[in-house]
Amino acid sequence: MKILKNVLYLSLLALPLLTACNKKGCTNPAASNYAEEAIKEDGTCMYFKRFKITRIEVQEYDTLYLGDYYDDLDQTNADMYFELRDLNNNLLFASDETYFDAAANPANDYEFDFTKDTIFNNLNESLKFSFWDYDQLSDDFGTTNDDLIHEEIIDFQTYTATDALDKFPGRIEINTTNIDFDVYIQWLE
């Protein structure tokens, strides 16, 4: 009886080891569905190679010129618009929304939906995000000079690190001393 108990006890201890060896899943750390606990590759690995940006949300930004946007009739919120460019300065997207300072627009709260379905095919490509204050008033020569609130270059490869828990996040948070904003992304195979 004692031998039977020992065999049963050892069997129960060995059972998790035997089943762990058969754990199937994606074993490639570069894949979007990598399973760290997987031992045996089952052919289900997925690789995101393309993405598109769906929305930009700005939560907070610093004001210009000691708290006022001097070109906006002493308004304290920016009349903000957004541009996306590649590193060669080619315009890829410009928001068609310009948020004017008004009681209906809370301070430091802007959202830009991407109306253009631009698909980016290279995760190694860095993109330049520019936030501008629209100049409503013209100078003595009739020209307007929009003020750059903030410009940020984002290298998307850094957000797909193989040691990250969520290698392909649906949202990237950018926090700088000038502005806090989120980039919403849809990843494509």
C-alpha cells in the first residue's frame, strides 16, 4: 500500500511537468501573439507589419507667451490643429478640425479623428506629430503666423519591443513637458 501511495504521489507531482511540455502556442517573441508559456510551436504566430492611426487625443498642453495666445484676442486656449509628416517633411495628414477657444471647448481637451485612411507599411519609419495654434488675426501685411505648440517625432519601432507585455498597443501615450497626447492605432497584418 505504501508503494502505491508513493507511486500515486509521484504521478501527481509529475503530471504538471508532463502537461507543460505539451503546451502549444506561438513561440516567436517577435510575433504579436507570442505566448511565453508555450513550449511547442503550433503555427499560429501573427505578425503585424502595417498600421494606421485612427485618432489623436490631446489632454494637456502648455500655453504660449505666459499663458495667453497673443494672436487670438487674448484667449487662453489654443485654436489647435494637427499635422502628421514624415521625416522628409512631406505632409501625410492635416486635421480638418480647428478647435476654436470657446466655452464649449474645455481647456486642454482636443480630439482629432483621422478622416484619411493612410496605412503605414514600415514600422521602422518615424513620424512627426505637430500641434499648431491657428492665427485668427493677420499682421499689418495681411498674413497670419500660426504658432507651433509642440512637435514630437515618434519612432513606432520602440513601441513594439519584444520584451513589452503589449507589443502592439492600441494606444500610445506621449507625455512631454509641453504636451500630453495619445495616439490610437489599428495594427494590420
